[in-house]
Amino acid sequence: MKYNILFFAALLLPCSIAVAQNKLTAVTKDADSGELLTGASAVVKGSANGSVSGEDGIVTVENIPDGLQTVEFSCLGYESKRQTFTFPLSGRDTVEVLMEVAFAELEEIVVSSTRSTRTIANIPTRVEFVGAEELDEKSSMKPGDIRMLLSESTGIQTQQTSPISANSSIRIQGLDGRYTQILRDGMPLYSGAASGLGLLQIPPLDLRQVEIIKGSSSTLHGGGAIAGLVNLISKTPDTERELSFLLNGTSALGLDVSGFFAQKFRRTGLTLFAARNASRPYDPASSGLSAIPDVERYTFNPRLFVYFNPKTKMDFGVNTAFENRLGGNMLFLKGRGDDEHSYFERNKTVRISTQFSLEHKFSEKSMLNVRNGYNLFWRKITVPGYVFDGVQNASFSEINYSFASENTEWVTGANFWTDGFEEKETADNRLPRDYSRLTTGVFVQNLTNVAEWLSLESGLRGDYVESYGFTLLPRISALFKINRKWTSRAGGGLGYKTPTIFTEESERIQYRNVLPVDDRTNRLERSYGVNTDVNYRTSIAGEITFSINQLFFYTCLNRPLMLNPLPDGHLQFQNIDGQIDTKGAETNAKIGYDDFKLFLGYTFTDAIVSESNRRRQNPLTPRHRINAVLMYEVEDRWRAGLEAYYNSQQLLNDSSHGRDYWVFGAMVEKIWEHLSVFVNFENFTDTRQTHFGTIYTGTVTSPVFKDIYAPLDGFVANAGIKLRY
């Protein structure tokens, strides 16, 4: 009898265990759209027991023990979610699990151009952000300067102003380079006489991020940002030491060597950047003229940080650049020139600028900041029969106070600019264009959460410009949070630009025969502009992330300054009786799957110059631009990419049209803990303007150059290494 009882007990034991095991059936959905999620997983905490949903969104987990159990649900592109159930479940066959789209990466981005404590996702002003990862990628492709970094963005193009020296400026949304401010840590260091070479003298290795605002940004940064601004944010030290080196060589005989050091100590911190960038003359078209000039540049940027206490800190930095740039006839550059082969263009420059900032926090919500920047820029341009030799001294000083409450933030302050230029009179140039100008401004900006779905940013600025009087600049932006997937921004404001001879038109002719700006007859260039965008983000089938941003913009520039010929052969800038209207759209889409990311962009720009009842297209402005980038990246292991860029036809200044063209590139980088090896093939289809026709008229001794609208250097490969300690 005893053995019979044991036998029956043994038979019943598996049945009791089976009864103690439970099943959970859940349907996983997108919390906003209700879309069923494929590939969502459910795992019982503390075990390996789990399952994955199919196309119907249903995930079933079996063999769950009795009692209180926590189940974690996760899906690519969504925030993980934990729910607790008591098993066996009572009265529920299937549970519904709503999952929120994860945008944590976007939420963490903090920008400094708006001087707000909010993240980029909560700022009404539309800010485009280039982070450290993309900067590192671009340093593998173009370590000597930031032209590529900017020109590959929608709505932005770099315009080459010299075919033999590669001098370039930046254009945003169809407006000339003088209407864009380039800032370094919020201070204007690359304007005036430095504008034609600014992009060429900024290596990316010591930059932490780049912030781009398109459209008038006058409240905090002054009236010069009619088209927009580019704010270059430097790296700052941390307690963990950063030491990196880059060595790069190109098939066009270029060599880049740079190093960066940063570390924070107990009460002090230090960053130090040094670089040597060089290239030899390069003529891929065998035209006899250099497409890449002979360049030698040295850069040295030390910066000291002092942390007096947790509430007060100071930093002081110096940026220096010394460059000799020589382009022209290849025989002349190689020392074999003669009377016929004698044309050249030499640019010698020295840049010394300082940056000072003192910051004191009264509390977590209020802060006082005092800043000062000084810039000395000497430039000497020499061409046969003419010399331009001048020094620009400029300074920028500001004091601002910011404070915040739960739903609002205020920034108010005043700033003071000095700008002076002295030109050396030579036998070839008896038209010194010296000037000295003071500008004083006061500003106030407010950011308020009007409702959970609406934030407003409004600002007002008043500037007094010596010789031109007082101008008032209002600005407003709004952020609409429709839901977690849909957001929209809209904004607009006024701007102005002080007349100057330092423009793309005069840069092309090395300022030869250009008369000084006459402040008795010229007026400020004034503008107004508006833009609006819609942004959508989602996850498809739990595996593919997708986002798209659609921007529409319009800017009107009243009575712009144009360079007009005079009967005596001189040229003078004059306000035309008319305006420039630039309008268009930018589309940016991003698709991510596993280790792949696809970026697609399209820009439509319609820039019209209206003068005396005549209308014409603004020269050197392609109506259609396309950019496509496919990236494959395994974190800390591999990075590879393919790029394609298209520019449509452009009207040239001689009333002809440049051809449309495509440019393709590819790069690959192998990454180890302390070492990276990269190779880049830029423009591997060898697209060149010299394939479409000659770039000059006249003789090789006295060439008259045409507008440059396409690459001149053609296919250039580069390879190098990065070291990190």
C-alpha cells in the first residue's frame, strides 16, 4: 500500500508543476498611432524566459511560475517598459502594451547659440546640430578645414571666389556670404577682411559641435546674421584626459598634421590645439594653372580654464593662424616661369584672436556672463601689377544676465563692437579704404511655455551703428508639440548688414579698383525673413527608424549693396533701387536600420534680384540641390560611407549658365581603442569644371577668370591615421 501511494504521488507531481506554469499573451502597439509592433520582445525578469512578437504584434510567453512576476517589453526605437502581473491572471486572456517612441538621443542635445538651458527638442528656434561623431567623420575626409562639413548640409553651399587660390565663402539659402555670421563660441572672429579665407583656416579637430541657424538671428548675435549663423563650439576639458593626433596625406600632395590635448585638473583646465596644413601646387586638368595652390599654414590655439568655485569660472583662449597661399601658373610656381608664364596670386595672412569669458551663477536659475573677444587679421594679396595690404582690428564685448523660472527664461544684456581697417598705400593702389566703426547694442530675449503643446521665444534688439544710426530688430519663434511624433516650428525677424567692401564680388577681383564705401550715400542693408518647418519621427516594424523635416523659408533684402562700374573704370558699392527675394524649401530625411543610416536631402532655392522693374536670377545659386549619404557604422569598430551630391544649372555673372553636375565620394575607417586608419575617395568620378570648358578668357599671362561653380580639383584620395590616448 505504501508503494502504491508513492507511485501515484510521482505521477501527480508533473501535473502539479504543469498547473503552476502560466502563459502571458500581449499585443504590442505604438502608443501614439496604435500601430502593431513587429519584433517586440517580452522577457520575464530574472530569467531567460521570453519571446518575440510577429507581424500581428502578439507576443506569447509560456511557462511563467505562479505569483508576482515582472515582464520587460522592448523594441528597437522604443523605450523599454516593465509591467508587473500576478499569476495566474484573472479574467484577462490578452493584455495591451503601449510603447513610447524613444527620442532620448535628441533630448540630450544642448545648444549654446540660443543661450537657453533647454535641450534642442524644446527650443522654438530651429537649430541644426553637428555633433562630435560627425565632426570626427569629416576630419577623416577633410582635416584641414570645414568647407566640406558645411557644404554637405541642405540650404548651404560654399562658393569658391578664386580659381587658383581656392578662397571660398559660405552661402545660406541663396544669399551671399557676407550675410552669414561665423562665430567661435558665440564671438564673431571670421568677418570683414577675414571672410574670404575664414572657412579655409578652421580645422575641425578641436571642435565639440557646430550649430547652424538659418534665417535672421539678430536678437543675440547682431544684425549681420541676415541669412543665418554658424556657431563653432570648441572642446572643453574634462577630468579624463583627451589626447589625440591626426596625420593625413592626399594624392594631390597635401599633408595635414594636428594634435589636441584637453584635461581638467582640480581648479584649472587646459585645451591645446596645434596643426600644420600644407599642399603643393596641383593641376589635374593640365591647364597650366593651379587648381590647388601651394599652401603652408600653422595653427596654435591654447585655452586656459579657471574654476574659482562651483559657481564661478573663467576661461581665456588665443587662436592663431599663419598662412602663405600661392596659386597661379604651374611653371611659375615650380620656379620655371618666364615672361609668358608669370601669373600668380599670393595670399599672406596672420590671424591672432583672443577669447575671454567670466561666468558666475547666483543660483541654478540665474547667471551673469562677461565676454570679450579681440581679432587682428593681416592680409596681403599680391598679383602682377597690384598689391592689397591691410590690417583689420576688431573687438567684441558683452555683458548678459539670464534667469529662469519653471515655465520661462530671460536673457538680457548689452554688447559693443569696434571694427577698424587700415590699408597700406602702395604704388599700385592709391585708394586706401580705411574705416573705423563702433556699434552698440542692447537686447532682451524671452522663452515661455505658453501651454504643454506651445512654446514661444521672442526677442528685441536695438543697435546704434556709427554713421548709420539706430535700428530696431524684433524676432519671434514658436514651437508646436503636436504629439511625440509630430512637431513644428515657425519664426521670423528683421536684420541688417553694415555696408562693407569685403564681399564675394570684390574678393574675386582682389579688391582691385574698388572704391571705399561712402557712408554719406550708402545705407544699411535691411531685411525681413520667415521660416516654418514640420518634423516627423517614427519607428517602422520596430526595426527601422525614420524621420523627416520639411522647411520652407523666405527672406527679403531691401536695397542691397551691389558693386557697380563707374565711367572712370573704378567700381563702387551702391544701394540698388530694388530688392533680393530668396525663397524655397529644404527636405531632410533620415532612415536607420541596424548599423546602416541613410540621409537624403533636397534644396529648392529661388533667389531673384529685382532692380528698376527688372528681374533676374541671383547668380551662382543652383535652384535644385540633392545630397545623399549612406553610412555603415559598427560602434568603435568600423565606419564606412557613400556620398552623392547634385547641383543644377546656375546663372553666371556673364549671363551664361553653368552645367549641372554630380559629385560622388566614398570613405572607410577601421577603428581600434587607440588607433583609427582611414581612406577617403573624394569626387572619384573626377567631376571638374575644366571638363565643361575653359575657366578663363584672355591669355595665360593675363587671364580673366570665369565664375567657379563646380569643383576644380577633381578626384582626390586621402588616407591617414588618428591616435587617441
